[in-house]
Amino acid sequence: MLEALFQRIEDKRDDLVALTQELIRVPTVNPPGEAYTPCAELIGNRLARRGFSVRYLRGEDTPGDSARYPRTNVVARYAGRAPGPCVHFNSHIDVVEAGHGWTVDPFAGIVRDGKVYGRGACDMKGGLAASIIAVEALIEAMPDLPGAIEISGTVDEESGGFGGVAYLASKGLFSPPRVDHVIIPEPLNKDRICLGHRGVWWAEIETHGSIAHGSMPFLGDCAVRHMGAVLNRFETELYPKLAAKHTDMPVVPEGARSSTMNINSMHGGQPEGFEGLPSPCVPDSCRMVIDRRYLIEEQLADVKAEVVSILDDLSRTRDNFDYSIRDLMEVIPTMTDREAPVVRAVAAGIRDVLAKAPDYVISPGTYDQKHIARIGHLHDCIAYGPGILDMAHRPDEFVGIDDMVDSAKVMAQASLALLTGRI
Ligand SMILES: [Zn+2]
């Protein structure tokens, strides 16, 4: 039975490649959230022709939503012949900007040497296409399946997922009993199961000074120098402390098994991007955005306190040091149990298709699983899909065609097991 299903997926190889190309050619760049509606319709129209009931849900009034850039999501549902569980494949349709350094057109969907190239090929239109082909093959091969299969194409994952999965989860679309098992085909490599992700705290720190003529800086107070003092304390105290924290979460790559913090941006003084000459002023404000990634063993309150205690100490010890801090985003770490049904079903698929044991990993960054866990209260959720994680967001991004075919087989087998309860 599985052999026939796998053969059917092999036979759809050209269709899989063509679908991936079609998806890449819709430049769903976020920000600003370009071409979401045509991309959602491409998916919806295809699945409607195959008997799915299709809904379009716009993330109204979510960040970035406007008449020019509607946050259009698509959810397609195929109801089986008898009651049963629901398996849901969720992919984000947005991609990051192309950036520089490409040797091929990032939105042409060029095929070369067994790979499809383009922005989003790996993250994650290749995974989306693989899940569609997997589900279509399964429905054709076994039209009498019980339960339901859903495929969603959602927006804004790259900018937090608020108009996408978070919005749909708030409407009950990611909660039992409507949905029981979720697979997110993010590019984690075809032999790995991603159980969850680390936590996130984004914050903006601002140091305050006072403006004066640049020729007499002693009459003002330089906010950039105050920020320099913050950076110095980060270098000497905070970074060594973070590097010393290790997790039992199987995070990949290895470097992310410690706590990390990126300084996302820093700006002080006159605005950038002005063509003329600056005027001589002492900056009265300097802002820094930090991106702190934390471990399941840490508490968010402690993560914040580490930074705030350094700032408070500077307030006590450094003349005129004055700061403010505001939270930009918080995400709690999540990790699905290795014995959860969706994990066991995909693990069995990897063993059968690839003849090897799966690796269990945790993503260094977050993805939409956070909303499914926290808002949907659905915990039988993993990321599994084709593509090499390191290729995401890079120039000449690609996805391997064999990898897409293999992972489609794993997805089809896992869906069959979950729908029929044979796991
Ligand atoms: Zn992604």
C-alpha cells in the first residue's frame, strides 16, 4: 500500500517542481507583504479543484494590514468519508527580501542540477509544495480515508506571524477538535524532526543625554557615549554569562545551545540617509534594539532582569546615566514531547523512506509553532520539511528536488498513520 502511495508521489515529481516554481514566481516579499492575495489564491484555486473547501481569511487590523497590503490567508479542508482526526499542514507564504549577491533571478523559479532556485525555495515554498503533493497523492490513492486534511498558507511568519497563524489561532482554526495534529514544513532537512524552538525577548534600550553644540560637547551630554558604557558592560559581563548557559534542548546548530543575544540595531544622533552634511550636535538620544534568545531552562523574568540590573547599576555608578527600556516582543520557548503522535508518525516515515533514524532538533529561531501552542492550545505540532536550514534567507536560495520528493513521501505516510490511528 505504501509502495503504491510512494510511486504516486514519484509520478508527480514534475508537478511538484512546477508548483514550487509557480509559488516562487509570486513575489510575496515581507515587509511590506507583497502579493499575498494572488499567492493564497494560487493555493486555494488548486485545492478547490481537488475537492477541498477553501476559505480566505484576512488578518484584519493586524500589523501591516491595509487595502494595498491585505494579510490574506488561505485554509483548505478536505473532509474524509468518515469522522476522524484532522491533520493540518501549515506553511507561511511570505518570504524575506531578495537582498544582494544572487547569480540567478530570485523570482524566476529556475531549475538547475536537481534544484529549484529562488527566494523562498527553501523557506518555505518547497515545503509547501511538497505537502500539497503529499496530500493530493494520499487522497487519490485512498479516497476512503476517515478524518480530514487541511492545508493552510499563512502570512507574516517572517515578521512574527500576527496577521497569519496568530490571527487564525485566535479564531479557533488551530484548536482541537477542529485540528488534532500539525506539521509545519519549514526547512529543517528531510531527516530531522523539529520539536520546537527557543524563547525570544526583543527590547529597545534608549539612553538619554542633552543636546548642545558639537564644538562644546562639555555643555551637553552624549547619549551615544552612555550607550557605549552599556555595550562595554554587555561585552565584559553579559556575553560571557550567556555563553556559559547550556541547554538540554537539542538545538541546532550547536552554537545555539547556549543563550545568545544579537544587537539588532543601534542609532544615535542625527537621522541616517541624509545626503547633505551633518550639523554639529551632541546626540541626546541613542537607541539599541536587542534580540535575546533564551533556553527552556530560563525564565523570561530572569532574562529581562539580567539586562535591567546592568542598566540600573550604570544609573548608580555613571554620572548622568539615564535610560528607558521597552519590550518589543516576547515568545515563550516550546518543545513537543518525543512520544507525541505527530512525532512518532513522522519518525516512522523517515525510517521507512530514508532508511535511517530521525534526528530530533530544536530551532534556534522561532516560527509559527509558538502561536499554535500558546493561542491554539494545540501541542501535537512539529516542523518537518525539505530544504537546508542554512540556505534560508541567503542569496541563491534553493531546494533540492529529491529532498522535496522524499519529504512528501514522509508527510503522506505520516498523514495516513495519523488519520487511521495506526501509529
Ligand atoms: Zn520559514
